[in-house]
Amino acid sequence: MYRILCYGDSNTWGYISGSDHRRYMNERWTRILAKKLGDNFEVIEEGLNSRTLLSDDPRPGKEGKNGYSYLLPCLDTHDPIDLVVIMLGTNELKKAYNKSAEEIGEMFEKYFVKTILGRKSQFSGKYPKLLVVAPPIADDDGSGKYEGAYEKSLKLNDLYEEIARRNGCYFVDNGGLETGVDKIHLTVEGHEVLAEKVWEKILEVFEL
């Protein structure tokens, strides 16, 4: 059995766009992916609302959102892992964190890509493969929370693709990843497209 860890934010958790913290269940991309892959794969869902790369969310009740601080414990919890699918960076686009697209790319590569690729399994002695997924294009919904995010978000696809190439990783672009009314979270159709794209890439990774 191949073990696949999906590490991400609310778009991996399945947040319904425009809702008050309601969640897609069988409609979210990780569930669709698991069904498409079948019994020879275990898909491990590690999505967390508001998960960042390195920034600590200052809001009360939002402790523990720093994605890097949980990365190693997560990798070791689910060891051995054959493939990590990672889609992160959207929350770092928030105006409050004041990060450029280039800074996001640098953090993503240094703290996530290199950490994952360098974490050898304590059980199998192997290193996990890595599939980098460019997060969907984000935009502000008028609240100002994501002011300026659209222009930065547009750059992430090319930045992440180059990071994946430079580090010998697999890559899935964000084409067709439709977002809903809040301009951040995937629609049902967006989840379906993402599941299809990741599924096709996984078949390539394992030469199936």
C-alpha cells in the first residue's frame, strides 16, 4: 500500500466558500482522490484552517496555525510516507502578514520542500517523494483581509513550479481551481478538478 500525506490549509480541510466554518465531506478533493486511487493507497488528510507557512496567527483561539512548527511531528506521526502532497501559501497572502510572493516562495522552499525531502523514514529508511501544488488564485472579497493578494497570488504558480523543478519534485499547477464567493476557498467543481489533477500526477509518480 502506498501512503500519501496531504498537508495543507482550509482548502485541504474542505472549507465551504462563504460559510461559517462548514466543511465539504465526500466532495473535498482528498476524499475524491482516495476514491479514485482505490484500495492500494492510503490518503492521509492533514488540512488545517488558517494554516500558514511561518506566521503565527495573533487572533485569540487561533494558536497552532504555524505550518512549519507542526511539519516534523506530522511527518513522524505518519511515518512511513511514500508521497507528500503539499498545498500551502494562501494564508501567508493576508495583508496582516505583509509578505511578498518572493518571500512566500523562499519560505516554502527552505522550510517545507527541503525539510520534507530530507526527512528519512525511521522505518523504511527511504525519503518521501514530494508533489507541490500551487494554491488557487486568491483575491480580496472587499473586507481588506486579502488586500493586494491577487497580484501576489498570480506569481505563486510560476514560483512554485520553479521550486519544484529545482528540487526534483513533482508539480501541479492551479489551472481550473475555481474559488467561490469569498475568493479564497474552492468550489465543489474546484475540488473535483484538483482531485483529478493530483490523481493523474500520482499515477505518473508511481508509474501506474
